[in-house]
Amino acid sequence: MKSAAAFCRSQVWHANSSFFYAMVLMPTQSRRAVFAVYSFCRLVDDSVDLPLTTGHWHAQRKQAKLAWWRREVHHLLSDRTTTHPVSAELLWAHDQFAIDIRLLLDILDGMEMDLQPRWCQTWDDLERYCRRVAVAVGQLIIPMMRRNQQHSAPPMDHLSYPIGMALQLTNILRDLAEDAAMGRIYLPQQWLQQAGIDRDELLANRHWPPQLQSRLQPLLRQLATTARNYYDQAEQMIPAEERAELLPARLMAAFYRHCLDQLDQHHYDVFQYPVRLGLLTKMGLCWRTWRDNR
């Protein structure tokens, strides 16, 4: 039987995420803790990301999955009992790094928003969603990057908001086609109405026609500009003496900012030009980001 730590390692490995390259740069204990947080996010995200065509995974079943994880987190908070290897590793991470377990409930709140039809009405709705599913993750993992693991050390989670917002907005732009296939549009309804775009029109077309894409362009560029501003804000907030310790966070930002560049290059046509980072690209970004420490 796999240990809890080995289970989380396998979750990260099989996910084939770009974040893996950032996580392996962390100290051993930090990496183990981050693997636990990543595994939690991966499992709860998978609970709500199954396609609409999978009939037996209806909304009630997805809600039940999230409810089970919510009970598991409450047990961590109340009596420190666990029934899942990821929960056991999260408890270990809490003991090592004093992470705020309550942030896991924020992540679950964000996942539950995905089960609500048409929740994204305004920018405030989208910002609230990003806070829950991305900024909360940053609040958990960025402090783990500190090599001095004394609990009395001052926190380093000041980057959580701008980097979490930047990564999630980029993720939304990158996954436009996949999300639409699952019945999700993360562009605020208010923006769509102002552009004369019907949300149902986006969901009804497997490939958005040129006329529809041309109307979407200003909205997508607006979202991309907002993401770039957050990347810039995060970069400016990193003191010179913390650049090396925050290399994993900076590498995550470099990967996703490169995705944003590719999206812009292809005019956000994610149907014809899906964004994927190849191994050589990732290695080059790793080298350039590490070089910038010096």
C-alpha cells in the first residue's frame, strides 16, 4: 500500500502539470507539503470538471463529492482525524508549516461556484471566484517556500493575491474551449451583454465563428491586460533578497505568462491554436528565471 506521501507524489506526477517544474525546486519538506495541497486541489477540481455528457455524474453527485471533502476538512479542524491519504498529508503539512486549514474551505467554496449556473455576472463575481480557487492556494503554498522553516519566521504570502489572480485569469483564457464544452463561461455576463454577445451562443458552438471571435477579442484582451498587470504587480513586490527563495512562484508566473503571450500571438483562438508548453520551452523558461536570481 502506498504511503500518504507517495500517493500525493503520484497525483502530481500523473497530472503532468507545468507546476511540477516549480515544485521540484522546493526544499524536500516544502515540496512534500505543496504536493499535499496540489493533490487536494486536483481531486476536488476533478470532482466538478467531468464533462456534461457523463450522465451519471450529474450535479447532485458532484455536490456530494465536494460535501464529502468539506466534512473531511472539518474533521481536520475539529479532531485531526483523516480518512484519505491526502488529508493525512495536509495534517502533516499543517504541523510542519502551521498552514491555515480553513483556506481549504475557501477552495471548496470556489469549486461549488462551478456547479451554479450563470454565477459569473460581474467582475466582482469573477474576482471572488479567483480569490477562492487561486489566491487561497497561494496563501497556503507561498509561505512553504521559505527555507527557514521556523514557525516564528514572518510570513511570505504577500504575493498570494496578485500571483493567484494572474495565474487564474490566464488559466481561464487558456481553457476557454474546454470550459465551454463543460457548459462554463468565465467571462462576466455584464461584459458579454455590453459587447452584444449571447452566452448561449458561446456554449452552442464547438468552434466559435470568426464574427463571434471578433466580438470577443476586446473582452479577452481586457482580461489578458488585467492578468499582465497582476504579473507586473507581483514581480514588483518581490524584494531582491527573496528572489531566490521565491523562485518556484516566479517560475509558475513565467510559465503562465508565456501562455498568455502565445494566446495573444494567436488572437485568443484556442480552438485552432490550443496553448501547450513543450519541454524545451519549459527548460528555457526555467533557465531564464533562475538566471534572473543572480
